[in-house]
Amino acid sequence: MKTLSGIESFREIRKTLSDKSVGFIPTMGNCHAGHVSLVERARAENDICVVSIFVNPTQFNDSKDFTSYPKSLGEDKMLLERCGCDYLLTPSVKAMYPDNYTWQVQETHLSQTMEGFARPGHFTGMLTVVMKLLQWVKPQRAYFGEKDYQQLQLVKAMCEAFFIDCDIVACETVRNELGLALSSRNQRLSAKGLEMAAQFPQLLRAATSRDEAEFMLTNAGFSVDYVTEQDGRRFAAVSHEGVRLIDNIVLDAS
């Protein structure tokens, strides 16, 4: 695995890969089994696998959340190399935002709901950095997990709107043995907090309605940000031990 931080250095390498298919996974690091599953799928479907690690400051609406976001670059490198990543990109903030974030990608409909409503500016930062990464890497396919379903839909729509020739591949949410969706933020939970957090998807799935889900989650001790239903799914965001958790489940069509 080659690790590069410079924009131009990978651009030069990318020119030599014109006859190969490239699969790309953008991450903010602190990699776990969910990231590994994305890398494994990219390896299976492409000649070359590229991963980026960039903790993007523009998508954090809370500076404390940005500061406390777990970082483990050394461990991430070893994990990604073991699972078959060919190129790891680790750009600096200055490299990604030479314009000091004066240019931004904004969406005015889907991004205003759920996570976008709860975290103002989050999706503008996310879409802007994903646009930059896709233009840099120029992959044939990019892989995103369904845990962040709203993000997935926005990235797909952005590629369609701006004629970006990249297939956005949806990948099933990876969960731990208790059913909790894997997330880098989970490591900030205590052992007891992890057990409590495992109730989140269980209750989200067990409830017969949006209102019942919100009641059950609140009654269990979660601080509920929202519960909503659309596109045949139930979405929710809650907090526990100061850690924000999001998840979604497919509703039974019957």
C-alpha cells in the first residue's frame, strides 16, 4: 500500500491507471469492520482500491465534536494494508481547501431534513469534500454504507446533477454482535453505554409506528433528536453518554 498526502502526487499516479478500474472509499479514519467490508467489496469489483482518510472540518457543526472525533492513523494504515488497499490518501486541510472553503456544494431539498436540519451546514461540508475527492481520485465506483442513508442519497443525486461519471455503490450496514451499527463514534461509549446503545436499533425495529419508536427510545433513556419515516425506511438520531448515534431500518412492506 502506498500512502500519499499531496494532491499532485496522486494525480500523476492516476494518469498511469487509465486502463484499470478504480474503486474508492472516502473515510474520516478510525477504521473498523464496516470500513473493511467496503474495502473488500471494492477489491472484488475493481482492479485498484483507493481509500482516503480526511477528518473534514467543514461538515462538523459542533467544534467539540470535531475536536473529539477519534483519530488513529497508525492503526488505520495497518488495517487497510492488511485488507488490500492499494493507495491511501491522507490530504491536509490546506490541500483540500486551498480556497479556504469559499467554494461550496449546496443542495436545497433533501439536505434540509433529518441530519441536515439537526446539523446545519453538515451536508454542505460533506458534499463539497466528496465532490473534491471524486474529482481528485476519478474512480469508476465509490462505496458508501447505508447507515448514513441520507448521505448516500445526496452523493448519488450530486453525481447525477453534475454529470460525474462514477457509480455510487450502496453497501449494507455492518453491525456488531449486539446489532448496533458500527461507527467510529461508538468507541467513545463506555462498556455499559455500548450495551445501552444496542437497544437503539432493536427499539427502532420493534416499534409499530414513528410515534411509538420515539416514545420507546425516550422511555429507554435516549435523548431523541428525531424519528421519521420516508422511502420505506424509519430513520432516527439519538444521543447517549454525549455520543450521537444514527440508524435506519427498512420497514416491512406488509
